Amino acid sequence: MHAVIHTRTVSGLADDAHTVAALAWSAADGEHRSQLFIRPGASCEARYAAGLDAFEMALALCETNDDTVMLHINDHGLRANIDMVLDAFPHIHLAHGTRGNLLALLETAMHRIDEHTHVAAAVHHERLERARIERAQALAELPELVIATDASKATHRRGAGIAYATADGRYRQEFLSGVRHISVGELLAIEAAVADFPGRRLHILTDSRDAMQAIGVEWEPRWRVTGETATLGARIRALMSGRDVRISWVKGHSGHELNEIADRLAVAARRHHESKVPAASRRSVADNIVAPLRAAHVQAAA
């Protein structure tokens, strides 16, 4: 009898990486048979264990058929270990090459693992897609998240502080040194808000009519959108595509609480950068700015 043990690690499936050993042998009727042995993980131990499982079945076939087997093992470590104790298995003869029937059996073993890999990949992708749909459904059931965005830029200086604040007190602020125009900063703040909450229903509040026009939100055109603002507007539209995201204008510095907090965060980001304020102090100031939002959210949830 001829037989082949072919071992392969199946990875690229997140936490589903595993090792497969395929035993292929020629049955008494001349047909090729095969069996898979799977061990979790991609370690050398998993590879060795799967190969030993296949070898154990090869021994059982020898005993059942009262026959000797010419066995080819592709894994060098497993073959070397078995070769050292080969005297304990008089029915096993190791082949160090594949020709004729052994080559055909090797192709059978490899094909069987290929089939398993394709099925495993399909199951994995199906599980990922199901999880994605479940996440999207869960996000769709959440209430609309209101986010105010703003930017702050000093006159005649490059760079701008950008920020957003959510109604429940989450925030983001940073200083972007390459910004030359305030409208670019406003757009970057909106982009950050849309990008940071993928799949969530959003209501973005901005006090920049120029940003709204660049994005293409309905507003009476006041100027032609070109250059960097046009590029950013297109990027934001792409992020919004297929999502429930609306953008509204609010008048700046008019007492709108969320807009005022976003403004304070953006101003703080710029001033802290200019004054080289330590990161810990920046976070402390920002936390204090959004503290009223967080307190109101906790009280509403109680």
C-alpha cells in the first residue's frame, strides 16, 4: 500500500488559524482515499500533532489490512522523528521522494486540503458578514447621535485646531499644522466626526456655511468650490454614502451649548499647541469642557 501525509497551516482567518494534515492512501480496490486531521493553531506543536494523528491512522490501516505501507511525509520534522523510531513500526517504510502512485496520492492530499481551505474561508467570510450585518442593525437601532464640529485658526498663521463634541460628552480635538484656510479646518472636523462613528446615524451641526456648500448640502451657493475644499467635500460625501447622516447649520457664538463646547475644544487645541501645553494638561482641560455634557447624559440615563 502507498500513502502520503501532507501537512499545511491554514492562516489568514483571524482567530481561526489551524493546521491540517491530510492522509491519502491507495485502497485495495485501487481507489484513492483521504482523511483530514485538524488541530487548532499554527504552531509547530499543532503541525506535529496533526501529522501524528494522520500517522496513527496509517498504522491502523496497516494493521487492518495486514499490509506494509510505503509512506511519504512532507513535513521534515515529523519525518525525521518517525525515522528515528522506525524500527518500532515494521509495517512502515518511509519514501523520501514522490513518483508514480505516491505523486498521485500527494496531489489527492493537496487537493483535499485545498477544498477544506476554500470551505473554511467561505465559512469565515460568512461569519464576518453576518457579524457586520448584526453590528449595522444594532447601530441602526441606536438613536441619532448629535455631534457639533468646529475649527479655530489664528489670523495670518498656518495651522488650525479642529474638534467635535457629541451630545453625550465624547470628543476629539487636535491641531493640524498644514491648514491654511478656516473652511478646510471646518471640513476636517466634519470628516473626523463622520469617520469616527461608522454606521451610526448622525446629525452633524456646523456653524460653517462654506463647509456645507463644499459638501453639497443644500444651501444657496455663495462661491465656487475648488481645490482642497472640493477634495474634502468629495471625501466627506463618500464617507456619508449609503448612511443616514444629515448636516445642519447653527449660528456660531449664539449660545448653542454643543456648538459652544466644540468651539472651546477647537480653540483650546490651537492655543495649547501654540503654548506647548503638556498632553496631560490638554486632556484635563478638554475633559472639563465636556463635563456638563457628560453629567447631563448620566442624569438622563438614571
